Amino acid sequence: MLEAVERRIGHYIDELEDRDAAALYARLPAGKRLRARLILTIAGSGPAAIKTAAVVEMIHAASLLHDDVIDDAFVRRGRPSLNALYGNKTSIMFGDVLYSKAFHELVDIDRRVARVVSAAVVELSLGERRDLLLSQSFNTDREVYLHMIYQKTASLIEAASEAAAILAGKNPDAYRTYGRNLGIAFQMIDDLLDITQSAEQLGKPAMHDFQEGKTTLPYIYLHEALGEADRERLLAMHGRPVTEENAAWIRGKMAETGALERARGEAEALVNEAIGLMKREREPALEAMARKMIERDY
């Protein structure tokens, strides 16, 4: 079914009748296609589901293009990012092309679906802005962090699940909550992996988030648990290039304080709630998808 989504996206790119756009799109790695998988699992492989999945994945790709520019990220999924290859202007403008084409196709699917997805894109954009503002200092507020990752990551996954439920005539409330929990847990696990995994495993530099000034949940919990001298050392590292010595110190303190386990426990609780919802909806494939979320290592 994912092949049909890829073909649909390719068709949309061809409709632009722009060789440069086609060449740029060919440079983008496909990624996990989580949002498309969710839509197809919930709504099946009918034309409306395929189209919705393609539109959502184009929106996601556009957001990543903008995100890489904001974060000065030059590697995406183990390959040079578009901004690294062609510069920030090209990356931003091609992201705008993908957004525009996606919305052009979205309006023809279903008015309810269009409202759900477009509202999520507003949240996503606000989340990008909030993430940028938060990176200017060390954030110690868990609720602020959770709201930001809901907006930036979970809102589109939530919308994908709800939109698919609408197309399938299923209970949108249950699937909306499932998608929100899955999205927040997905970002929490990403934030953990940024600390625990190597650059080779991640397909991008390790601890890049902390170097860029982002304060994810494990760092918030680490800050809470450290003594005054260690807190000062952690704050002095924030937003600066992470040396091997500092990376080893951070990982050691994470293990010593249990900060990683505490953050992982929150992600697991969200996933378990999502699994419970899908048990009641008799959706074993979605239960398995949620379990895989918490078990992944990249």
C-alpha cells in the first residue's frame, strides 16, 4: 500500500511540470512514512486514503525542510540535507512548494479531513516557532516542553489518525487520542535516542539537540536531580559544541540520576494508553505499531 502512496506523491510532483522540483524531491529520503502507515492501517487502501496519506507525507517533508534550515542541520537520515546541498533559500522555497501542492490536493478530499489536517499544520508551525524560542535558554518547565512537542510533532500524527478515522467511518475521538499519544511518545523516544545512540545509528550527529540549545525531557529531569555544581556545569555546556568528554559526562549523569529511565517511563505510559484504546477498537495492527514505537533504536 505504501507503494501506492509513493506513486501518488510522484504524480503530484510530476504535475508541477518543473524539472528542478522533481530533482529536489528525488534527493529527499523517504523516512519511516509513519503518518502514511497510520492512515492506511486505519482507513485501508482506497483512493481517498491514498491521497490523504500522500498529502500528509508531503506536509511532513515540507516541515522537515524548514526544520533543517532553522536547526542548521546538514545531515538528514544519514544523507546530506537539502540545505547542505543547495542552500537555505532553495530548501525553504521547495518546502513552500510541497506545502502549497499538498494543500491544493487536500481541499478535494473531504472537508472534515481538510479542516483536521490544516489545523494541525497551524499547530506545527506554532510549534516550530516555540521550539526556536525555547532554544535561547535552558528550559526547566516540563509542561512547556510537552506542549511544544505536541505542536511540532504530535499534532500532525494526531491529525493523520483522526482524518483516517473520518474516512473509515470510525470513532474519531479514540483515534485522535491514539495519534496524539503516539506522536508525543515518538518525539520523546527521538529525544532519548539523541543522547544514547551514535551518529551512525541516528543518521545525524548525536546530541545535536543539546548543542542547538534544545532542552528535552531527559535534560529537564537531569537538571532537577543534579547538585548545584553539576547543574552549573550542565548549563555551561548548553547550546555549545559537545565534546567527547562532555558527552560522556552527560551520559554518565543521566545513568546515575535515572533521568533517561524517568523520561522513557513517560513515553511508555503514553504508548500503553494508546494500546489500550486500540484493544477496545479491535485494532491489533495499531497496537503493534505503538509497541514498535517504544522498542525502536533509531
